[in-house]
Amino acid sequence: MTQEIKPYSGHDTVGMVCLDENAKMTSATSTSGLFMKRSGRVGDSPVSGSGFYVDSEVGGASATGLGEDVMKGCVSYEIVRMMKEGMHPQAACEKAVNTFSKELIKRRGEAGDMSLIAMNNKGEWGCATNIEGFSFVVATPELEPTVFVVKHEGEHSVFEKKQVRNGLMIICVQEQPHW
């Protein structure tokens, strides 16, 4: 059996958005370790506003997907900007991903894979993707670490609890310790 080697096969990104007991937030995104890349290629992961963005006064977001597409929309920044205007993280994620995917399709006939997670400074979270089966984990003081898999219903994301198989992104809220 012959298997075609593709740059994205077996690679994924890990990202997270965290809120601590002092209401400080962080966001981070790893690189997927893409092989067969062109010399000098920089993906979205290290670029603030693209692969990640956080403002402790508002919230944070983290992205995974085709970096060249994610960078064109500064989608992580866009989600935090919409949350600053009062949008819930779920609504902000869905609007950003759906709007930008449509724009890419209009420009060139297709949009690369794109999945984003977000959390505001109240600990409310959201996730949106333009692919089926994206998985992520949420852990809050009220919710034990739980794996969700995204399914689509029109332009809305629906979350099903599942076992992790591949792509993993984490949203966590740290509870203040009770001594």
C-alpha cells in the first residue's frame, strides 16, 4: 500500500486561552511542526493577532488551521475585538470564522481549514471552525476537563462530548484556591 505524503498529515496545533484567579488572561498557540515547508515560511502561530491574541480587560483567542489563511484575516484579534463590543465568545467565533471563510471563498474559490477558540474575562467560552470533527477541551471551576467535538448546523457550531483522537485545543479557567 502506498500512502501519499502531505505536509499537514499527522500535524496539528495546540492552543489555549486561560483566565487565572486574579482575572489575568493568557493565550498561546504552538506551531504544528509542518514539514516540507518552504524555507523562510512563517505561519500564523507566532503572529499576535493571527495565531493568538489576548487582552485581560476583554478576553483571548487562539487559532489553528492553514496559517497562510488565518494570517490574512487576523482572526484571533477580530474575535477579541468583537467580544470588546459585547459579543459572547461563541457568537464572535462563529461570526469571524464564517465571515472570513466566505471572504476567502469569494476571493479564490476555497478557504483553508480554520478553527478558533475564545474566552472572555468572565470565563465564558466559544469555538468555531470551518471543518467537521474539530476537537477541544474545556475546564472551568464548574466543568471538569471535558472534550468536545464540533458539528455544524448551518452556520452554527454544535458541541458533542467525545474522546480525543487528534487536534486538541484547551480553554481553562483557574479556580482560586481555598486554603
